[in-house]
Amino acid sequence: MKNKFLLIPVAALMLTVSSCKEDMDYHEYAIVDKDFVELNFSNVGGFMTQLYKHVEYDFGNFSNGAMQASATDESEYSIGGNAIEDFYNGGWSAANPKPAIWNNMYAGIAEANRFLEDFQGLKFEELELNPDYQKQMFRYENYKYEARFLRAYYYFTLVRTYGGVPLIKQTMPADETNKLSRNTSDEVYDYIFSELNEIKDLIIVDYSKLGDMALGESETGRAGKIAVLALRARAALYWASPLFNPNNDTERYKIAADYHKELLDECKEQGKKIINKYSDLWAADNFSKPTIAPELLFCYRYYSSASGDNLVETNNYPVGIDGGRGGNCPTQNLVDAYETKNGLSIKDPNNSQYDPNDPYKNRDPRLGMSIAVNGEAWPTYQTNKLQTFYGGLNAQPTSGGTTTSYYLKKLCNGTINLSASSTKKVAFHTYLNFRMGGAYLDYAECLFKATGSPTAVLAGHEMSANDAVFMVRNRNGVKMPKFPETLSNDEWWTKYCNERFVELCFEGHRFWDVRRWKEGSKYFTSITRTIINQDSEGNLTYFQQIVPREWDEKMNLFPIPQTERAKNPNLEQNPGW
Amino acid sequence: MIALAAFSMTAMAQIDTVPGVLSPKQKANIGGNKVFDLEQTTGAVSVITTSTLDRRNAKNISMDLIGQGSGLESLQNGGIYAVQNPTFYVRGLQTLNGNNTPLIIVDGIEREVRDISPEEVERVYILKDAVATSLYGYKGANGVISIETKRGKYNSREISVSYDHSFGNIAHRPKFVDGYTYGLAINEGRANDGLSPMYQPWELEALKEQSYPYLYPNVNWVDETFRNTSNFDKVSFQFRGGSEKFKYYAVANFLYNNGYIKHPNENQGYSTQDKFSRGNIRMNLDIDLTPTTLVKVNVFGSLTESQRPGDQANLWDMMYTVPSAAFPIKAENGLWGGSATWDGTLNPVAQSIGAAYYKNHARTLFTDLTIRQDLGMVTPGLSAQVSVAYDNYANIYENHSKTYRYQPVNIQWPAGQEVPTWSYPTDADGAEVIYGVDSAMGTGANTNEYDRYFYVGGSVNYDRTFDKLGLYTQLKWDYESTDPEGINNTVHRQNISWWSHLNYDNRYLLDLTLAEMGSSRLAPKTKWAFSPTIGLGWVISNEAFWSNPNRYLKLRASAGKINADFLPDDNWTYYVQQYTLTGGLYPFNSAFGSSFGTTSLGQMATLNPSHEQAYKYNIGIDASPIEGLNLSVDLFKERRNHIFVSSAGKYTALIGMTAPYENAGVVDSKGLEVSLDYGRTFGDFSFNIGGNFSYNKNKIVDMLEEPRLYPNLVQTGHSVSQIYGLEAIGFFKDEADIANSPQQLFSTVRPGDIKYRDINGDKVIDSNDMVAIGRSATCPEIYYNFRVGAEYKGIGIYAFFQGTGNYTAVLNTKGMYWPLINNTNISQYAYENSWRPGNEENALFPALSSQNNANNYQTSTLWLRNRSFLKLRNVELYYNVPKAWLNSTLKVVNGAKFYVRLVDFFATSNVPQNDPECYGINPVDKSVALGLSVTF
């Protein structure tokens, strides 16, 4: 039979057909999907890494070497052409919207939402027999509170920047996000407060005191109860500030003051305090050293390698120093804000301690710790003295040389040597998001605004605004005198703002403080540079140069990016943009 | 240097012994089990036959195809011989995401053609429209290049032997400046950058006079590294014939190419030449097992060996990098030259001599078997067949590279000093340092590429004529799986197709295909897709009213939907929410460490995924208006939709992660093809002329483009590979000109820098002033070819030309057009044509820069050139020894042909100093070949 030739292949064919059906589903790749992530504690815990990494910090990463401070009267970035200039040269617009906060915070929110929705209630049954199972589960159960804290922090970062933004509280399909409109800023603050109120008593209080649940090194970098309270207090202060409180509802300041009291009480409970040495705040071991760590409440730990990094040094070391290229140079405005040791402003005509020909003598010790001036040896390892006079080694006209005659010391670790042969090129850096000094100053502002007096004590509280400021000024090694009780409210407020400017410089406050006070037209319309000339005999002469900057009230809030509005017309633009 | 010729005697070389490529009787194989003539088909098929194949001495069929066919754009690429292969497109670009490559098949199976020799190919079909691509499942959307190998002939025997020798020549040997001119150029560039000169006047003098050749050298690296010609030999034996129940075709082919390395034999025991050799054998058998059972077996195997100087170093790249004055070939102490700026590993002479060699051994096996059973005993016209194919490819590398020692020199020649002082670098203890190591030759060898392919298919066919109605129908199932090295690239596909061809009275034709296809690449529940296509034909010349039976006229039209399983970035998991487990850590721990990595959201899942779909429409006319003239015109239109594109342009950042792919891309394309073929014979004289012209144009209808800030940035509405750049409006004359012009934000500008137009009117020049400039640099819109052949008493000439239009070149080759920056070389052309005081009027290029100059090296109209060209692809002069004479004298010899060929010998071009197709660093060859072939 001729057909027999066909039988074999036909049979083979039938077999193949049946086997091929499964082939259509074949894939050799490991899909990293939900099931895969859920396999173990460390995959799930990895979400926390990602969420903490969205937290704001600024070591010059804000704009390609420039810190946000250089968009304020704190500093000027010495390398021309940086996009930071857009904030004050008219380049900032909805088409050039500086969208990093918008993008990063919503990325964090999407991740937090996904974690809080899809990765809850896991039992990790396969791991039950592991000896550390209970301890790992204990940590896992806390993740949701950390995630909610961080999500609230992202929303705070957003509302501070944009005012009301769309509140996305759960995962959402892409096409739905494209229809969202903006919530009001009050709604966003309400959400932040309600979230933080819910978790403040649920989250781990102190990660170094886990008792039976301790496992390996204590994870002191995580957010605990203090972090929650600190964020709530700061957010409340912003919510009460003029930018977000157009009706000047002083009740908001009272709430903020209460939140601060609760924070400071908890801090006291946990041994948090103002530490002795101001410049230790940004030391490499600030996150752990018992003489420093008590001031830090919740701070971003920047990580680039196991031995550390030199991001802020690379971005700020003077030109003329190995590896230095200039950077964020403190302005004369900031330098002038440092009082003399007697507590008087250098602008005070009665100030006998101030000598314009030796301007850095007798000054608030924090000046010397934060700002490098002509003639001082900086970075610390250097023995050569800085020459920031025109034509000097570390100065203009060399490209990147300081434009203000100053260099930044704060946040920098002066023992880091960036030269090729150096053995100390890196160190750890922890940014100062929330610390005791800031908390007291915030508290002082709340008390002052709530009571309308620097010296009054609010019911239920134990200190006046002036007392709270003095907590900061009275730091060992600073020891600046208390503000006189005789100051008028306006005088006190001016000195308070000045104190805040000085104490919290380069910690990411000035940019936002001036905006929430709506005082940009007072502070941000110019900066002052100092130009030092040296004659042939080495005599120095100081000139001041006022450099105008553009400011407009619309800049209190960022513009919503134009492309975002083109994609989603429901996103209303902020006024003026 | 032209040499010899050949005698061949095959029937295949005669220009008029096969039907013209446009003849209605020409075969048109669209992939079914029955092959109809062009007259019968309703699809758009371009046929390339042996009349034009194998006339380029090409190493493989794809190189041989360059320029040929209608609707096929084949674009030559440069590079060393072993890796040269063209890029193909059928009917231009039709989709996004770079998935424009047509399917290439050999005898019905998707196969790599790099080792298929031109000799073994009978025909190549370019399958273009819906009907012609309907049987290829998910793979046919971009058109198909279908290669059919030769088969035996019943009751005959034919043996032919041919031998070619050719001499290759680098078509455009780049000319770089000498050492002295380099010194002037770099000084000029540095002066423009505000830097001190690299060479002081007395050092320039030394470069000019060559007074210290070890310190201030002048090396022509091109001439020192490469010789002028390469050699190529090819021998081929073909056996073709059969008996009554059996036919065979066999070929054994050997080729050898010896490259351009000038000094390959400086080492004991081995050569460092660029070499490529290949042996390949094919055997195609057709066996009539019984009167109703046919078995076809095709076996193809090849071995290739390619050798390159050590570490496969890219010597041509070094030409464009290392200037004449960089360092001497060898330092004074006899070690290879090198310098602090240009490391000795960039010394091309050293790399081509001192680094030993690296080899690749590739082996290919293509096997397939088909059994066809006539089932006429069941019902007349019924048959069934089964095919199986198993292919395998592997590459084994053998790394015998070594490193060598080289010697940089420190030179000081301050002002006032009589002679330069120099020293070898020293270490901290003052000992001289020699760079590099004179290592032993490496011994590494392993398999680094492999590809397995399996195919099985079966079909039932029915072929019968009822009175005036001819009916052919086949139901076919195919399964294939490919498994190359690496992961995420194993693919399984199935295809079930039902093709029917109806012919009523040779006047009315219908092709109808209904196909259902599945692919493992696609998301669950979307793996299967349906594809209907229909073709209609009307042979007007067969109508009763048609007066002249010798004149032919046919109209045809086709339409259909073809599916594609293209994925963007080969991302297979688009249908699930993805996570990423890579990234740094956050230092939670008290000692600034962490026991956790990062888990983050990856790309969002595509909701409701589907797959790319092509709606193809074609109408055509085939006609023979006068004797010997055939003419064919096709008009096509295509809409590609459901193309996977990123939706990042659609969604706001509120989604918080990478936007999903969506099936939202739409591209329209259209075009036409005109083909002519005219051949006549008058006594001893015969001639044939022919040509093809094709035009294609595409337009992006939707790509989910982000809302653009300015209309000039919008890409939707433009073609797929449109170039965007700035509009250059000259060079800045002086500082005043700069001050009076809008600020250019890329970098600080100075006189002699490129001045751009403020397209968007915002008073600054930045990337928002980009606009569509030029055309595509990827695929030309116009592609044409024409050929002329004539023969008189056995002496003949054949010439083949090919050209392009609407095609753009971007002159961005380092060293050649973008000199000096990033420590590169400078060509004589760039030096002469740069802006400098005194050369403002004639300058083609901006003032020289030694440092990266972001302003000048933007894509802009300044760097664009019209890339249209016309090339003389090949010309052949041949002599066929008269058969009568052969038969009477050399009785065993049936035919003999001698020929001389020039390949790629001439081109018109607007691309200065270089080949219009390959103007980068990889050169192309032109060659002269001599050959003979003899048939027994």
C-alpha cells in the first residue's frame, strides 16, 4: 500500500501537534512579577530601600552640582550656565518646570501604594522553619507603617512645592491617573495628618531597642515614632504658614505647636537633645555617634559605597584644591546674618564688636564652622590658606572660582582629600532633614504665631517662643545670647528669621521658608557678593556687589509641567504661570 | 591587474535562455506547495533569476543581491570581508521600533543566508503584498525574500567547474594629514579653545623636517598598516542531472579571501592577515519512491574560518583616531610606539603584527526532507505532504591573541634649548617603565554563538481542473521553533493556513488565504491571530475581444491583513506588572550597611495587549505591449496599526513608573514599482535591457508622541526614520555677530562656530529648535536599477547599475568630518575646509576644536548631505566559446565561458571623500575579477 509512506509522518505530525500547544506558552525567562517578589523577606524588604531612597536630600544633586541653596540668598553657584540659574533669571517656566520633585515623589507614591496594596498579609509559609522567622515577620509587619510615613513625606514634599496635588491613595490604572484633578492643599495636609496620626502609635518606637525581636545590627536608619511626629509637626507649621493659610487662621499654629510639644516630649523620652558641637552635625559618624546622634530625628543617609562618598565635597571644594571645582558659594547676605558674639547684628550701628576691616572677628562661632573665608586653611587637611581675592589661587577669574569670596564648609567633610593619591577620599554623609535644632526653631515660630508674643507661654506648653530659640542659640560652642525680652514683635520676628537662616543654612530650609512666609520680594530679589582685592603689599580691600535676581510672587509655588497639563487638562496650573 | 577569464559552459549564463524576469511564464513561488506562473498569480512578486545572479563574485547570496529586484532595498555595508553583509528592506520602512527587517527564507524555511553561495541559487523572489506574504504567519509583514536553490533535471547530466580570481581595492582610502599639518591643526584647534599650543614653532619645524622621527614622527598609518589590494579565489563544482525517477543537484564550493594587512608574515609560524575561507556543499535530491510518492531531501553544510589580527582589534577605527604625529611605529629602543594620549594598544601596525590573531569557526547545517504522496486513488487531485527541517549553526572562537610591549616617551623641549630632551617614563624609584606585557598567545576557545531551528509542517492539497475552472487549494499546518544562545529568545510559532487559487478560463483569477497563527512571544490569550487575504486577477488578453494573441495584459489587485509578533525592545513580559530587583541599598543599619537590596516597580503592565497588524493593499498591471517588452507596474498602500509603542508620551508622571507599551502605533506607507524588461535576438546578436524603479513613502500616524512644546519638534506626521536637527545658517563671523544673534545654549560659541536658526522663535537656540531636516538616513525612498546586456557570436557585455534617491547622509565620522575632538585624527579634507580667518567664504566645516564642542557637533543641516547615488554595481565582459566548435574539438566539453568583471567600480556621490552608502569608518571594496567556467 503506497499510503504507508504517509502513516509514519502523519502519526509523527499528530504527536507534534499535541506537544506544540504547550510550546505556545513556553517562556524561559524568570518573570519578576508579584509572585517572584513575594518569595522571601529580602525581596519584599527591598521595597523599603526603594522608598527611603526617594526621600529628599541635597548634596549638590539638586541641579548637577548646584544645591537648591543657590536658588536662594544662601549661595551662588560659581560655575556659570547651571540650570539652577533658571530659578532667578527668568528661565523657569511651565515649559522648563524643574519637574524632578513631581516625578520622583509620584514614583515613590506609586511604589508605596503598590506595596501597601499588593504585599500585605504575606505569611512566607515556606520560611516558617527559619530560626529568624518571627523576627523577620515582626519587621515585615512594621513595613506598612514605614511605607505610610514615607508616602506622607512624599505628599508633604509635593504640597510644599506645588500646593494642592492629586491625591493618589491606592494603585490606579494609567488611564485613570490621566483624568485626575488637583486636590486642595488643605486636603493634602489633612491626608498627611490623618495618616501620621494613625501610624504614630503603631510604628516601631526605637529600632535600637527591639528586645527579643532584635536581629543583627539595629536598623537605626528607619523611621520610628519620632520621625512620624517630626514630619507631622513640620507639615503642620507649613499648613499654618501664610502661603497655605491665606485667612491667617491662628488655630493652625496652635495645632502645630501642640504637635511640636508632642514631638519634643517624645524626644525627651528617647534622650534626644541639642548636641554640643554644631559642626559635628554633619560629621561622618553623625548618625551613630552618641555625642551627635541624639540631635538627629530623621535624616537621609546617602549611600554610594561601603566606605562612603564625596558627593558634597566634589560639588563644593574650592577651585585650586585637588578635585575641587568651585560650587555653592555662600553669599555676603548669609555671612552678614551671623551676629557678633554680643548678639548684635553687624548692621547695628552700636555694635562695637564688628570691625569692617577685620570682618570675621568676634562673630557667631557658627560662621567659622559653616563658611570658609579668605585666608583660612580649608579643606581641613590643607595647610595652604585660601586665596579668594581676585586673581588668587582659589578665586576668579579662574573658571569656577568663588564669585562671593566664600566657600561652603557646612555639610562638607574637610578631612576628605580628593587628590588622586589620597587615602581618604570618601566618608559617610547623612543629610539633616529633621533635627532638634530645627524642631525648636519650628516650635518657636508656632508659639510666636499662636500667641502673638515671643515671651508668652501657650496654655499646655512650658516654654515661650523666645525660650525655644534660646535652646538653639545656647548650644555649647555657640553660646549666643538670648534675644532680649524687650524686642518688639517685629524686631523679634526679624531676629528669628535671621536665626533660622543661620542655624539651618544649607539644610534645605531657606528655599521653602521664604516661600511659605511669602517674603520672596524681601529676600530673593538680589544677592550680595564680596570682591576682595589685594594690592601689591598684600593689603586687602573689600567691595560689595549687589547682583539683582528675578522674583515673582508666582514663584512661591512651582508650575505644573506644561507637558503634564497637555496630557491631562484637568491639572490646573498654579496662579501666574 | 585584470586577469583572466574563464570558460564555462553552462546554460545559465546565456541572457536569453530563461524567460525574462517579467515574462508571464516566469515562476512565482509564494510559498505554497504548488508554484504558479506570474500570469496566474494575483500577488506582487519580483523575481530575480540566474540571468542576473552570480555576477558580482559575491561571497554569499545576500551580497550578490545588492541592487537587484524590484521593491527590495538592499543597502551595502562596509567592514572587513568576513562580516560584510547588506541590510534589506522590502518596500521601505513600514513600522516603528526598528522592526523593519524582511523575512529571508531558503527553500521555504527561515534561514541565515550568510553562507549560501550565489552559485546554488536558482531564483530569488521578493514577496511584497498581502497575497504573496499570506502564508508566512507572523513573519511575513515586512515582506519576504524567498530564495530557491537549484534542483536536478530528469534524464540529463551536467557538470560545471568555475574558477574566479579577483583583486579587491579599498574604494575610498581615507587621507589624513601628515604630522606637520596635524601639528598646525591641533595648535589651531587649541588656540580656538583658548588653550596653549601643543607644539612650539621649533617642534613644528621638527615635525616638518622629520629631524627627530622618534619624538616628532610622521607616520602614514593607513599606508603602513594596509596594502592596496586583497585577493579572492573561488572554485565551484556543480553537478546537475538525474535519471527517470531521480534527480539531483550538488555543489561544492570553496572560497578564500586574503585581506589588506600589509605585514601579515612578521611572526614565526603564523600569519596575522585578515582572512576568510569557506567551504560549502549542497545536495538537493528529488526521489520518486513510487509513481505517486516523491521524497525531496536538501542538505547544506558549510564551514567557515575567519581570522583577524589579535583581539579582533578594529584597525580602521585606529586610522580615524591616531594622527600621524602621535607616536612612531616603533620607539627608538625597538618596542612598539605609543604615547600618553594614544596608548600603544592603539598602534595599528603593532596590533596588526604584534597581537597575533583571533579566529572564528562557524559551521552551518541546513537539512530538510519532504514526502509528498499523491492521493489520486482517494479522489483525483488530492495529495498530502509532510516536511521536516532541522538547522543548526554554531560559531567557535579561538583566541590566540597576545599583548605586546610599547614605549611612550616623555619629551621636553623648552624655548631656547637647542635640541629636545627626552626620557622614558619612570616609576617612583626612578626605574624605566615599559608599558604592556609581551604575553604568550592566548589559548581560549569556546562556542559563543549557536542557533538551533526545528520545523515541521504538513498539508493536504487538492488540485483539479473542472472544465474551465482550475482549482487549487491547500490546508497547511506549520510549526517552528528557534533556539539561539542566550535567554528570552526561544520562540515557538504555529501557522494554520488555507490557501485557494481559482482560475476561470485563464481569464479570472482568485487567490484566497485564511490563516490562523500563534506565537509564544505574545501574551497569554493573545497568542493567536487571524489573517485573511484576497487577490483578484483579470487577464484581459485572454478575453475573446482581445485582438492580438501575442500581446499580454493583466490587471490584479490584492488586499489582506497580515499579523506580526514584533515586541519593542524584545520585552517579553509586557503583560504583567514588572518589578526590578536591582539597585543600590539604603544604609538602614547602625554601621551604615543594609541586608536588603532594592525592589522597585518596573514597567507597568500593558492592559488588553494585542499585536501589530498590517493591512496591505496592492494593485498591479502586467503587460507586454510589443514583442520582447514586458512591463509591470504596482501601486501599494499599507497601514500598520496596533504597533507596540511606549505610552510615556500619553500618561503623566502620576503613574509613577515606566509607562506601559500600548498597541497604539500607526504607520501608513505607500509607493509604486515599475519594472521593464526588453530583450530581442536578431540572428547572432541578442540584447536585453531592463530596470526597476521603486518609490516608497511612509508616515507616522500615531506613536503616542508626548505633547511637544513647539510644533517643529512634533514627529507624528513625519516618516519613521526622519532625521531631526538644527538648521545651520552659517558660521559666526566675529564677536559682534555672536552678540547680535540669539544665544546658543549648547556651549559657549566663538567666531567660526556654527550659527543656527531660531526655529521656534524663543530667542535662544537649544534642542527645542530641532526640526525635521533632510530625509531618512536609514532607507532611501527611491531605489532603482537598470541593466544592459548584449551578445554577439558569444562575445557579450553585461552592465548593471543601481541608484537611490531621497536619502540622506549625516557626516559624523570621527577624524574624517569631526576631527580632533576626543583625541582623534584629522583628514586632509576636514583640515582644508574648516573655517579659519581667510577661509570664511569657502569653509564647509566649523573652526577646529581640540575639545568637545557641543555647539558644533549637534546634528544639523551643516552635516547633512544628499546621499542619492548611482553606482555601476557590476560590469562583465565575457566570451562564450561556440558550442559547435567545442563539440567538434573538445568532445567532452559542452560549454566554456571566459569573463572579466568590475564590481562596484564607479559611483556618483555627494558624500565627500567617501562612499555614499558606507561613509563611516568601515571601508567598502571595489574589485576586478577574472573567471572562467566550463561545463561538461
